[in-house]
Amino acid sequence: DTPDIGLFLHDIIDAFSKYFMERNISLRDVSKEEADKVVSQLVDESLKDFKNNIFNSSNQMKVLSSKLKRVVKRMVWIIINHIKNGEFEIEGTEIGFGKDKQFSAVEIELSEGNKLVLSGVIDRIDIAKTEEGKYIRIIDYKSYNKELKLSDIYYGLQLQLLVYMDAAMENTEHDNEFTTENELLPGGMLYLKLDDPIMKTKKEISVEEIESEIAKKLRMKGVILSDARLLKAMDSNMVSESTVLDLSIKKDGSYTAKVPTASKEQFHHLMNHMKQILKKMGDEILSGNIQNEPIKKKGQTPCEYCDYQLICRFDKELGNQFRVIHDLKNEEVFRKIAD
């Protein structure tokens, strides 16, 4: 099912990155032929061991395995091009933070001397070392469309990448191996969809044009630092439109971005806001607050997809209420969290 496929894609892409990191080879030096060869090898090995060799159980599953191999080949080449087109290098993949992990846990001080200790796994951390400072980029792989909305961060609905950034910043800052005189900067928190999209066209187009359009479809989404030097580090070859991020440059040199941007101060406010929300959540858990008050936004609620309705027993007739929220504009979010 979908979670299994998502896990499989994660594992192969992680194995692919580690394959070259263990050999001290930068992805910017890897050719497409070499990448395809390594992917085929890794996929074939993994399919044998995956779920009792389920991918050889029927013709339908064999077709699926072929499709998965195609998706992985597409995605690793997209990742390679993201590296080739910028100044970031992959610092690590599947990096755990928490007890007995590579990084220490994220700890939130609660009331009455208690602590909320968070652990997790970061799909990928990239670092770009520049004269302006050292930028950290968090990449989270998704097998479905996902956007990072500042409004959802404000309401506490999307805190995962902020927690990842906090773990990466804290551990990088205190690791002697990475310490430099330059400033440590939060470059971006981004989602990368694992996909091999189908392109529709009414006219004949070249293979190069197809590849370019596919690259645009798979541009990363999230929140980035509003910093001209960072943009150069993200996509050094950008002329008018980026193939890495969903943004373009105007004639006057300014840029328009469909991804939210934040200044250093605004990033700091986002991180503080995340910690305040987690503190409130931790305190409410310890105080026994289990009120069933699901979110309602634009007339939609998570209840219709929830597996726990029989436990929750949400019923407006019994006095239960939705927590109604409304989308906020990015400027509104920054104003509210700065207060």
C-alpha cells in the first residue's frame, strides 16, 4: 500500500546517497549512467528482501517494481541536478536525533520543571559553506504533494520541519567539526516529492524540453531564507527561473517566489513560536487535557479520515465544538508571532 511504497522509496534514495558518501564521491561528480546503474543494483537487492519478496508474487507486482525503479532513477537524477546546480553538499541522510542517536534530542522546558523531549529522523541535511555564512537546508521526502504553509505553522499544524531545523542548528553549532567563524544560517526547510510525473503536451517537444518541464514539476516547496546569497547557493545557474525552487527573477533583479520566504529575524520568530506551541502542548498533556476539539478549516475537518472516531466520540449534540481556523497571509503570521 501507499505507506510501504513511500518507505521503500525513502530507503532506496537514502541508500543511494550513502553509497557515494561512503566512497567520498560528491553527487555533482556522478553521471546519469553511473546513477542509473547504482539505482538498478540497489532496487534489485532491496526488492528481494522487501515484504517476503512480494514484488515477485505476481505480474502486477512486477510491473509495480519496474515503475518504482523508474521513479527512483528519476528522483536521484533530480537530486543530483539540485546538487550540481548549487553550492550545497549533502551532509547526511536519515539522521536521527534523540537518545543514543547521532544528534541530541530537542528539549522543551515545561512548567514545574518538566521537560518535553522530542526525537525523530531527518531525511536529509545539506550544508553550503559561503563567505556570508554556513547555510543549513532541511529536505523531507514525500510520496505525495505537500506544501509548508506559514498559516499552518502558526496554528501548530505543521511543526515537523521546524523541529528538524532546530535539531540540525543546535547540533551543528555545537559540533567542533562544523564550527567556523562564519554565521550558521537556516537556509530552508523543504519538501521534495518522490514522483515521475507524466507530462501532457499538444505539440512536439524535444527530450530536453520534456526534462526541463519535469524538473519544474519536481521543484522543492517549503520556506527559505530571504537572502540573495542563499538563492545563488541554491541555484547558481538560475537565469530567469529556478529548476530547484518555485521562483523566478524579474528584470530589475528582484525575485518572485511561490514558496514563503523569511528573514533571519522572522526565522528566529518561527522557531520561538514552534517552541511555545510545543510547551503549551506538553503542559496540556501533563494536565490531562484530552478535549476532543478537532480543527475545522474551509468547512473541512480531519474527522472523516480518522481511525479513532469510536474513541473520540465527537458529537455536536453532546456539546462538542470544532476549533474553527482561517488561513492567514504570510505577513499576518509574521506580525502575530513577532508580538
